[in-house]
Amino acid sequence: MTATPGQPEERRERRPGAGAAPGVRPHRRRTTGGLGPALLPLSLAVALAPVLVAATAGSFSGGGTRRWFGGGRSESQRAEAQAAKDAAATAFYELDTAQRDLRISIETISAVDSSPAGRKAVADFERLGRRIDEVSLAYITAVDAHDLDRDGLDAAAASRARADLSRAKDELQQVKRDLDRFAQSLGPQLGRAETQLAQLAPAVERARQALRAAGEALEAARGNGLRADDLAARLAALSPALTALNEGAGRHGVQETLRRADETLREAEAVRTAAERLPEQAAEIDRRLVSLRTRAQALTTRAGKVDPVLSELRRRYSAACWQDLQRVPEEAARAVRQAEEKLTEAKKARDEQRWADATSRLATVRSLLNTTDEAVSAADDRLRRLDAVSFDPQQEIERTRFAVRDAQRLAMAGRATPDPRHARPLDEAVARLERAEAGLEGRHPDWWHFLTETEAVRETAAEVVQDIRGTRSNG
């Protein structure tokens, strides 16, 4: 066969890459302007033709077949390594996503829960984070160590890459499972934290609305001519709390913000309620001023009648019956004077709209008048009771004996012998009554002592009855 310079080139075009190593690009002869192979001397072309034909035929021999078999195994190992790389990349992505999601949960818990359990959750997450960093670094190192796209990657290198990447994937997946278990264990804590966070915005808004309502109520009170300076000061004192609420939980923490919102709400509502009650409070103070002044005047008149009562007591009864009442007229007059002074101070405080001071002064006036009223009434009551018992002491004695016998019957009910806890005070009460009766003998008996003794005996009997009934109801 006669070879021409174009025939070898033509065969190379039909069999690209024949005899080349896998991954090595076939080399083409340089052409000149698309006009075919470079022209050679005819004698040289004829001489080279048999060599080129032999080389072309040799490319289909056994040696060429062995090179193709070796390239197929390398490509299979490369594919397995690439699959391992893809699986590791998926595990890395899933772990990173889970860590990001859990970080949000941890931030929620740490913002709300400052207890030891909350601090432990944060510490455990940080420990897991360090482990995640370790396996992530191992994964990145494995990826950087093996270039699966390079030409000439042999089977051994591909196998090592597959093993390293599979190991990195297993570590990533194991840490992902640990992270999932940890996230599941945080369920109750996270639920509580989310509940508090859900309460945060409504609580802050309620506090703001309460402050606005308090301000509106204060303005309405001022529109009625009431200054309400103390309420205005209380409302102004809530300004720092409002500023802190506006700064939010990011700066002050969720629990502190919830606590401040609750305190602000209560105080603002108290100011609003007080402002709304101001007109009614002013009218009530006015009524009390008039009522207590009238009562003081009436008590002055009654105190002036104590001296005649004392004169009657002195004339008819022994000194023991009236000595403790000697200073009643003087004390009553002094108490009424003090009450009138406090009424003047209360009126001044009301005119100046110092409501707390006015209320305090009126309470003092009422206490003074109550004490004086009791002292003045005691003189009249003493004379009435002494007259009654001196006329018929037996009625008082029978009344007291009846109380003692009633207690004795109750103590013996359902028993052969009374309980010493009940028998002893009743026996002492009987003896005390007998001594009181004996004290009535003589020309000028101490009737007041007799009355106080019989009253004490009846009190003892009543205490025994109460104790018996209480014991039986519990038994």
C-alpha cells in the first residue's frame, strides 16, 4: 500500500485519544491554515509511511487494552469518592442548619431564663458548638486534601479520598444526632421561654396604656379645679420606667422588663383610680368636716353634764364607785379642744388640696371624739348601773349564778366527772361570786366592785362553755 502524508493524520482524526493515558488529552498535529498536514519532502513521507501504519495498528493491541482497563477502575473509584464527598457535604449542611436553628432557641432561653438550668443549657450548647467546630474542620480538611477533578487521579488516591470523606460524613452525622437529642431535651425550657416572650409585648403595651389613662384622668381632675400635685408627682416618677420599657428587653432582659411592666401597670392604675376618685374624695372630706364639727359641739354640751353626775355619785356611793371618773370633765374638755384644732388643720389641708393630710387630721379628730364620748358616757352608765344594783342586787346575783350553772351542766354532759380543765375555773368562779356577795354586807358596800366581780365571773363561765364546745366539735 502506498502511503501519502495525509493518511496517518486521517486515522488520528477517526480515533481520538487512542493509546493515550486516561485523563490525558489527545494531541493533534498542527495544521497550516486549514489546508491539511504540513507538507514534507516526498521521499521522507514515503519512508515514514510504514512506520505510521505500524504505530496505528499497534494502538489496538493488548497493551492499549490494559491502559483502558486501568482507567475504568480509576473512574469508578473517582465516582465513589465524589459520592462520598456529596454525602459529606449534605451532612455538613444539615448540621449547620440544625446548629443555626438551635442557636435561636438557646438565645430565647438565655434571654428569659437566668436560673441554673438556663445557664446549663447555654454551657451545653457551647460545648456542642466546640465539637461541631472540630468535625467541621475535619470535613473541610478532607475536602481540601483531595482534588477529585484533577487529571491523573489514580485508584489509590480516589480510595483514600472516599475513606476520608466517609469518615468526615459519619462524624458530622453523629454530632447532628447529639445536637438533635439536646434540642429535644430543651423542649420544656424553650416552651416556658417562648411563653414569657409571648407575654412581653402585651405586658409592655398594657403598661403604656395604663400610663396614658393615668395622664388623661389627671388632666380631667385638673379640669375640675383639683391640682392633684401628689398624683402628678407619682406619675412623673414613672417616667424612668417608661424609658426602660421603650428601650426593650434586648437591653434590660425579658424577666426584668416583664417585672417593670407589671409594676408600672399597677402604679399607673393606682394613680388613675385616685385621680378619678378625687372629686368624690373632696366631697367626702367636706361632709366629714361638717359632721365631725357638729359632733364636737354636741360632745362639748354633753361633757358639761358630767359634773352633776359626779356630784350624784359622790353623794350616794362610796369613793371606790366614782374615783376613776374624777378627771372625766377635764379630759373631755381638753380632748374637744384638740379635736377642734385638728379640724382647723384638716380644713386648711383640704383648701390646699393636700388630701392625705386632710384625711389624716380627720382620722385623729374622730379618734379623740370617740375616746371622749366613751368617757362621758361612762359617767352616766355608772350612775345608772349603780342605782339598779343597789336597788335589787339579787337580780345581778341570779343572773351570774345562772351563767355558772349553765357552764357546769355542759361540763357534766355525758361524763361521770367533769374535766379538770373545766371544773377548776368554774369552782373558782363560784367562790369568787360568793366573796362578792359577802362584800355587800356593811353600811356602805362597794357596789362597783360587786358589779365588776359578777361580770368577771360571767366571762369565765362563757370561756369554759366556748372551750367545751370547741373540744367536742373537734373530737
